[in-house]
Amino acid sequence: MIRHALPRLLFVGAHPRSAGSNIAASRELAQQLAQQEWTVDVVSSRATGVGRLVEQLAAAVRARRGATIVVLDVFGGRAFHWAHLVGKVCAARGIPYVAYLHGGGLPQIAERVPGALGALLQQARATVSPSTWLARTVASRWVAPQVIPNGIELSRYRWRQRAQTGAHMLWVRALHPIYRPELAVQVVQLLHAQGIPATLTMVGPDKHGMHGTLTALIARLGLARHIHLVGAVGKAEIPGWMDKADLLLNTTDVDNAPVSLVEAMACGLPVVTTNAGGIPDLLATYHGPAPVPCGSAEALAGAVALLLQQPDAVAAASVSGREIAQAYDWPMVHARWSTLLREIAAPSA
């Protein structure tokens, strides 16, 4: 039996290496595949700007036909137009690419420039979505996307059965307007008004100067002793922060299938969240608090207060959350990616 050499994988997207940046899901996937049988390159490490686009296009031009598969990040916003250009280069040169969908902003792209998005997906050898929601709302009108979730190293997350919960909340996202970190501060204020001594730890890198805005808001509300802004931390530190918390608070307005929720559930940590984007799909079998409407600090505070009174709900959330998280373990995820990539690499493909 003749064994054919596997092609190189070229991951094209936003992969900044600065300490204050989150590791992109695709970069983590690239690292996982590189530990297996694949040879992997990643571009671009430029933080932002035209330099990133130039590096991405140059990498696509240098890719060797018949020896490279491109895994192309497809986000909303300006990044979509860059992905569209890279996809055109790949298609023109006969380089097979996988359109790897990300982010809660893609539905807006599907409405604004459906022709460009449709062309990008239809020319791809395959389209992968980390959530059923994104596959259904964005891609299904043009292609039949494969749903492969973002992965976590499940063994790093110590599961602990919660039978009741206190009011120490954890918030884990970038401090960015779309994630509405100010709502988390308002939730603490509302809980204190109800006589609930809530505390909040906020973990994540600063974006758009929101650290200063939040610090001023916290001081104005007199909550400085109750809210701790940690800043960016390494991925390996997240399980420790989750283990110390009583519940995870997620306030986002725009989302897809946030890994932070999966990480919390892997620890048995109850989740109180908005119903942004793909979150209801992610929590479809979750026996915990139902997602609440976006933008409502009152609804979030109400869900927290109710959870504090329901130890049975806490226990159910702790167990069902771990069951959900098991499907996101990396060995299962990268096995599905390897199968897909081998099919694309096959000489008959």
C-alpha cells in the first residue's frame, strides 16, 4: 500500500503572540494538530492593520499547490474582507482551503455582503463551524458545514460537584464593548441592593481602554472592595480561577460558542449568561439557569439571586455542565479535524 505524504497545513488568521492577547481557537487547533502527524504553519502574528493582510496574502501566494491545505479563519467585521481576499488567492492558485467560521458577528456579514460570503464558502473545499447556531444561521444557505466544536484540555479542569453556591462571581472575557463588562459591575450593585454580599473577579485583557472606564465605574458605585480586575492571564491559569469561584457570569451581547462557558462547565461551575448568538444552542441540554435577554443587568442579577436559593439547581448544573464539556475534549476534536483534512488531502479528492 502506497502511503502519500500529508500536505502542510497553513492556518491563516489573526494569531497575535503578545501576552495581552487571547489565544485564538484556530491557533490552539494548530498547536494540537502539530503535536500529531501534521506539519503546521501559522500566519499572521501581526496584531492588526494592513501588515497582517499583507502577511496573509503573501503566505497564500507562497503556498505550494498539491502540498498545502489552508485553514482560513472567517470572522465578521473588517477581518472578513481580508479572509475573502485570501480565499480568492487560494481559489485562483488551486490551493484547497477550509473556511473556519468564528464569532457572533458573521450573521451581519451574511446580511450585508451575502454574495461575497457565499462565494468564499462555495469555493472552499469544506466549511467548519464550531457551533450549530453559526452553521444554521450563516452557512447553511450556501453549503452544508461540518460542526466541530472548539476544544479544551478537559483533564486540566478539575470537576468539583457544587451542591450550593455562594456569591463570588467570575467573569472571563476580553474587556471589550461587545462583551458588556459594565453589566457585570451593575449586577454586583443590584445584588448588594438586595442584601446579597456579591463579589466579582474579572479576568481578561483590556480592549479599547475599557479597564479605565470600568475602574471609574467601580469607584463611582463604591464597589472597589468587591470587584477585582485581574487583567490578562495565561490559558493555564483559567482553571484555577474557576475552581475558586461560585459561578460564572457572562454578559455578552455578541457571541457564538464561547469557550469560557465550556471551561466553567468542565469545572462544575454554574453558568449565568445572556442568550447572545449561539449560547442557547450550547446550553440546550444544560440543567442550569436559562439564558436571559442581552443587555439586562436586572435579568442577570435576578438569575444569580434565584440560583443562590436553589441548591438542587446548582447540583444539576454542576453535573450536566461536565457532561456537555466532555464533547469538547481535544482528542475528540482534533480526531474529527484530522479525518476531514485527510479526506481533503486524499489524491482522489
